[in-house]
Amino acid sequence: METTDSVPSEAGTVIVGAGIVGCNLAYQLTQLGREDVVVVDQGPMPTTGGSSTHAPGIMFQTAEPKELSQFADYSRKLYSQLEGADGQQAYNEVGGIEVARSEERMAFLQRRVEHAEAWGIEDPQILSPEEVTDHLPLVDESQILGGYYSPTDGQVSGVVACDALAREAMDRGAQFVPHTRTEDIETEGDSVQAVVTENGTIDCDEVVVATNIWARQLGEKVDVHLPVTPVEHQYTMTESLEELEESAVDITDHPLFENYENVSGEKAKRLLVGPDRPILRDQDNAMYYRTHGDSYGIGSYNHEPIVPDPQELGGNDPDGEQGSVHEFTEQHMENATHPDRPHKAPRRASDELLPATEGAELEHKYNGMFAESPNGLPVMGPVRDLEGLWTAAAIWVTHAGGAMKAMAEWMENGVPRLEDGPIDVSHCNVNRFDEHEGSWDFARDIGAEEYRIVYNIMHPKWVWEDEQRDIRRTPMYHTHQEWDAELWAEAGWEEPQWFEANADLVEEYEDQIPDRDGWEGVYWSPIEGAEALHVRNKVGLHDMTSFNKMEVVGAEAGAFVQRLCTNDIDLDVGDVRYTLMCNEGGGVRADITVTRTDEDRYLLLTTGREVGNNHVAWVRHQSPEGVVVNDVTSSLAAMVCTGPDARNVLSKVTDVDLSDDAFPFFTSQQFFVKNVPVTALRVSYAGELGWELYTPSEYGERLWEHILEAGEEYDIRPYGNGALDSLRIEKGFRLWGVDLHTEHTPFEAGLGWAVDMDTDFVGKEALQAAQEEPAAADGGTTPAESVYTDRQVACLTLDDTDETILNHRPVYEPGADEPLGYVHSAEYGYSVGACVAYTYLPSEYAEPGTDVEVLFEGDRYAATVREEPLL
């Protein structure tokens, strides 16, 4: 690798960190035509001493989050095209096997197959114990019930891949500067100006923080509190095993060996050797395995979380010690210290599964570090409020290729995408976080929690139970407790999922609430169904404070909001309009309601939960001088009173005429509910007669009490998010981040009615081109080409009205093997009397009346495409 010793005085983009993430990004940016890219790192190259140097490089592609599987699939293909310094392919496609030691894990592995099918991972298979040992003869088949096999899984050496990626990036003009520690990032106003290194300052337009476990340290330099947590896990390599003697390899003549040895010492002789048989994972014991010639490598997450303080992490020691490696903690291998696995030490679990390792000396052993985020996904994208600063952290070797392809496209063309089209990264976006998540207390505890559960069987509805709960309370929090709310954490908010005080409603509606006794019934209560039916039949009150709310103010506010929105926003004061915001490629960036509250003032209401902050960042990023965008999420309490009796209830506490003529649908008014000032919108996400009510937070609890008291004679009940999910899906209302996101155009999503092509808005050009020339979608990189697919949203109902499924499962033509799409969202529709699911299918299959099948928990469920909305 021909690096440079001198620090250039200027660059367009400076990437801090030359590990697998930084090298992938430099490769992708230069492939897109950038020539002014500089990569700096504190260590030597390609063995920088970060996680990429010590990582064993195993690549299991299948995960429930679609982004991770798609990133991994792209990474595998990319690494397979790379030529290592020895002239060999960088990727070792030896396959990967995950074994099960319990019935619960076997059910989990079936879900693996279904997620792999949904995300397009090639040829996923369930294996019998005998079939596992056909591939891995050293496994004791009496210890397992079966396995999940992904033939295209494998391994890539981080060092080999970094070297190959960097060489190609340098051939296209990038500069790599080793032995250069970054000390600061200079800013002026709200934009990046330069990177300050120990060897000189580089003036630049953009800086990318790709320092992984050191990302938090560097972010703090510019008051950006990244919730990136370094955690330790153990890796060991056995002495030579007789059972593997035919696989012995002398790697000392490899072109990178000397460089590797200088940083990693003797263990380079093992780490640089690729596996010659499938990689192995024993998730019931939080362990994984791969061969290193005639040695077995053993990785263990099977110990209590070890979270070092990021402020105490040094760089590489002058004596050759890696900054990302700590001393091996013997007690964590020889004792059961994991809080969820108290009965078996990791070494014992390993010897049971692979008897050949029993009694073998662990020749090389260390605690290696990687980075966790609060939801276990990457932390990537442009940092809001600081122009030119990007992050790329908490990303593994497995996902780095795809993640940095997406980010390079984002940086260059404004739209994250992979080779086959746009990819939604809202759940990976650095701007998804709330302020409390930047505290070290939160990042430390949740990083440890993510470490604890990384190999556990986790339900998609699981939420943290103990650590870092009860942080954000809506004004109605204490009233929720009085109603015995089941509170779940959403973006730090304590939000009701259902109310135990409504249990009496279950008997009233029990004939309309099918039981759930499988995976779909975990974290579910029949009270959710009873609450939903009560709203349809009578009236309910829902706390929606956590939905993100923005106020846009200024003389140019109207023109700005129109530029953001796909619909016509020429509104009178008091008008409300549903609209979309698109990105440059025409993908749906958000769906919102816009209310004109004064001549130069607009209220924008959008999705809450984990992704809502992304919308706030987007709007602020787009705003011109003279327009102020205020995030008023926390300063406004919000609730919706909805159902057939909503008008009757509210009429008891206000003198305002709430009739259809005086207060039409999609209008707003400001008035008093008794003594509480409110801004009321005649809209309802439940799809019933209703009003959303907004008031300064200090009035929120009293407003809630006023409405509950007024509604007693109508049997008003509070209802939670579980009921809301059912209510909205029956009405066909989209949920951004779930069944609507940037991979979809408004037309694919069935929301063309919210687009006025006579107005000018971000993404219009791409939508026009896609409509006019749909056949142009040949994998190119222009915005127009990046959005069009011949797919349409489809509403399904299961034919068996007693069954319920969950999302992220594949959808097929009846009897076919190749999936047509996957379930984006699913919930039982209690008023419809069937489970409702939303998916995107090829247009010919999206026609109402079409029969399809959904694979869920090993069974195929017959379903039918329906005309929407269902109610």
C-alpha cells in the first residue's frame, strides 16, 4: 500500500479512520468520481490497530433488520470481487451454520430462513444434526437439534479487505495518511472548516468520523454526543489440533504478514489464515467459531458486559499493543458470568460442542473491542446542525461494504442506495437519537444491554425493562399509572401500549378478539383489541405527545413549506393538509399534516417513535435564512379524542360549535377546553370522528382530566399504541418507517393523491422522470433511475380469520418458491375481522382479489389482496 507521509493542506472530504469502514467509504466515493478524498489514521496501514485488525472477520448475513442483511449481502459481493495482496480473492465463501441446542432456538432458526427469504439472501436452509456434521464433522451432533445454513456466508480478513479497498481508492486519487492522530475538528458557525491532526491541519468541506470505538471521543470535540459505546468480547485461538492437521498453513510469506505481525504479534500467524470450512455460531451459548488453519478460533459474547470508558481509550502503544485490544479476562471464559446464562461457563459450552477443543491450550487470547449503538444498528449520516460533518460508526466488517455504498451515494447524490436501488436507512440515521441518548450514562447502560442481548432470542416488540427507563414522561404519565398502563419505552418516552384498567372491555368484545398463543402473541394483550373496538363503537382518548411536532415561522415560511411538500400548501389560516416530503430521488422522506396557524406560522406534525427526529433534522437542513424551524415536540402536549361519541364528549367542555358545517374535516381552530387553551385539528389517525388537541405541556394533564371527566357518561376509555396500530391499519393509514419510507415513491405507496405535480417540491424532477420513462430503471445512479420499480402497495387479509402474523415475512404466489415481496406491517383488524398486512408486490400481483401466501413460523398462510381502505 503506497501511503503518504505528509498531510495535505486541503481536501474535499477527510475520512478519519482507515479501518474497514473508512476504507470502504474511500473506495465508494472514488468510484463515484471523487478524487479529493483524504483518509487519516493514528495507526499504520492497513493494520491500523482498530477493530478491523483483530476481528476474525466472520460474515453471517441474515438478520431481522433488513438494512443489516442488505448491507451484508452487498458486502459479500463486494469482498468477493476484491483481490488480496497475495492475488487471491479476499472473501472466503465457506458458508455459515448456526446451531440450535433448544426448541426455542430451532423456532428462531426457522425465522432466520423466513427473514433470509424476505431480504433476498441466497438459498437459506434448515439442517438436521446429521447434515450439520456433514459440513462440520468436529461438531458433536448429540449436543444440537439442528442448524440454519447459509451457503454464501463466509469470512473476510479486515486487514486484507482494507488493503485491497485502499489500493483501488488510491488508484482513483484518494490519499491515505497513516501514523497521524486527529486532534480536533475546526468549525465556523454551523459548518465544518478543517481537521486538525498532530501533523498538520487539513482544510476541507466534509469530515467523516469513521473511528468506531473512538467515535464518541472525536464527536465530543464539536459538542456532538454520539451514543456509540465501546464494548469488549473475547476471542481465543487454540493450539494446533490433531483433527485439523491437514489444514495447517504457513502464512508468513503473505505480503501483509510483516505489517500485521508488527501490530498483532504472533497471533498474526493465525488471524491471517482464512477458514476452510463453514463458520459456526452457537447462539444458545453466545459463541462463534472459525478455523485458522489447524487451529480453532473461539469467540465468546458469553460473559457479563464489559464497557470501557471511551475517554480512557488510547491509541496504539509504541510497543505494538493495539488500542482496540484489552488483556484477556480469564474469569469470563472459565466462569458463567453472563446474566442470562448462569449455569454454564463458555469454555465448557465450547468443549461440549467441539470436543476436539477440550483440554487444548488457548494459544492466543484477548478481549477485542467493537462499538454498540442503542438499537444495535449503525450510526451513520450527516449530523444535523453541523454542515459537512458525517458519521459512520458502530458498523461491523459484515456490514461495512453495503453501509458505505449507501452512505457514499447519500453524500454524492443525496439518496442512500445500493446497486439495485434506494435503501431506507432511517433506523441507522445518526439524527434518530434524542438528547438523553447522548449522555454517557445512557450510552453506557444501553450499550451494555445491547451487548447482553446480541445472541438472545429477542421478540421484535421487546423493550428495555430496567435499564434507562422512565426518562421522558408525557404530562399524562401519572394518569396513565392510575389506569394501570402497560408502559413501553419509545424514544425515551414512557408510552401506554394498553391499559389494564380496560380489562373489563375484553368480556364485552371477546367474540371479536381471536386468541394468540404463539410468537405472535408475545407482548400482546387482548385488551388492545378491546380498546380498538371500543374506539370504533364509542369513544377513546389517546396520548400522542411523543409524535414529532415542528413549528415553521417566518416571512418565507409558506414558500419554504411548499418547497418541502408534495401537495398544494396554499392554505388559509386554519386549514390542515395531509402531504408528503420526498428526498431528491423521489422517495418518501416523511408523511405529515401541515396546519397553517397564522399568516407566517405553520405546524408540521409527523411520525414519532424512533424515526421522528430524522424528519426534524431534514426540515432544518432544508430551511433557508429567514425561516425558523422549532422542534416543539416536548413543549406541546398532544392527545386525540376519537370515536362516534367524540363530538358529544368535547361539546360538554367547550362552547365551540363542533358540527360538520362549523368545524369541517381537515380544519383547525383555537379555543378553550374549560380553562385550557388548545389548538384543535379535525383529524384522527384512528380513522373515526375525532379531534387532535394540542396545548402547552403544563396544561396537558388537566386537559386529559377534563376530557375523561366529560366522557364518563359515554364510557370514554384511554387507549394505547396497540389499539392504535390496529385502528390505523384497518383504515389504510401508512406508518412511516414501517410500511412507508424512502424506498417507496408516493405512487408506489398509493399516495399519488397527496402529490400535486403543478407545484415545485424536492424530488419532483425524479418523480416526473420516473413517470415518463419507467423503463430507465436499469440500476443507474441518477435520482430518476433510483426510484422507479414496477411494484405497488398491496393490502392483504389472511383467509383464516383466527390467525395473526408479524411483519418481515416473505410473500409468495401460491405454491411458488421465490418470494414476491415481504410483509412491511401486520396487525389484526378487530373491526375487519381478519389480520391485515401491507406489502409491496409486482403490479400484476397487487390487484384486489389476487391470492398469495405468507410464510410465518414455518407455515404458509393463504391471503388475499384487498381493495383499500378496508373500513
